Amino acid sequence: MPWTYPPQFDLLVAPFALLPAGVAYLLFVTATLTIYLLTLRAIAGKNFAQIMVSSFLHSQSRSAADRTAFLQAH
């Protein structure tokens, strides 16, 4: 499968290439989850908890797919 991400994404993920694969994966997933939750909190405001509960199953199914699940808007 060809690399379909824009060239700017390479600049974002290039530092992860210097780390062992397992550590890089864990850091990348943690970073994207943190960005996802901060963005969701900023958008949802006082309804953040309700949205987290209602989107739990969807988030779990997407995180099981790995890769950039938290960066994709579904």
C-alpha cells in the first residue's frame, strides 16, 4: 500500500524513527489520544463527560484498528 499521508506528516513522525518501534508506537498512540481528548474537551465544554460515555464503544473499536485512529474524523 502506498504512503498516502501529506508530506508535512513526515515531519511530524520523523522523530519517532529514532526510537525503538515499541516505544515509538506507545508514544505516538499516547500523543494522538491526548490531542484527541483535548480537542474533544474544547469542543464539548461542559458536555465532555456525556460525549465520552456515548462515544466509548466507537472509540474502542477505532483504537483496536491501531494506526491513526484518533486523528481520523468519523
